[in-house]
Amino acid sequence: GLHAIALAVEPDAATGRRPVVLRRQLLNDYAADVPDDPDTRQEAVLADDVAALQVHYFGRAVDDPEPRWHDTWLEQNALPVLTRVDVRPASGEAWPTLIAHSRFGPEVVGEFDELEPDAGDAAAPDPREQEPADES
């Protein structure tokens, strides 16, 4: 089923480390009527100590005329088409960039067709090769 997923750096004041924690919980159509069920939650530490974690989302947000990279993806009507994760550990080299594609097709993520050029169209740029805009 569908899950809510949270990925965050959670500093530990006692150790000074900054672990990356992944939390996921099964979504329930009746979430407002059903108490939180610990059996549907999972948590894992993915990295012990990081200097930076960046997550970007590619898709067409509600007010976007075209799909593009976003720093957040909150209160949208569809899932992002792609999610990009960059991790820089506290020591050592940055991890290779991870880009994940949504498991759902165009019926759930309506903007997917926008990424695929028609046979008669010029090749569209591959969003996996586009860099997210530096909005800092």
C-alpha cells in the first residue's frame, strides 16, 4: 500500500553526530478516524553522521505550467515524478546522487506524459540530467 515517507537529519546532542533517519508509515484512507498504529510504522538509520542532506522533487506542482525541480513537495495533488537525494557525509566523499522514479503511472502522476516526447517531437531534456536550481 501507499506509505508516508520522511527522510531527515536528526542531530544527537549527546554524541554530536547527525544521523539520517528514514521513517515510513502505511497510509490509511480512514487516518482521521483510526488511532496511530505503531505496527504500521518503520524506522531506520541510513547514515550515521552526515554534513548535509538535500532532497529535491521533479514534477509539476499545482501552480507550475511545466514540470521542474522543487525543494519541497507539500500539499500537492500528485506524487513527484522523480526524487533526487544528495548526501555529503561528515567525513569522506559525497555519495553518488540517488534519483528515484515514482512507482505509479500517469493515472496517479498526471505529469509523467510531459516527460516523454511524442514520436514527432524533438527530444525533450532528460530531467535526471538537469540540476536543481540553487535557491539558497
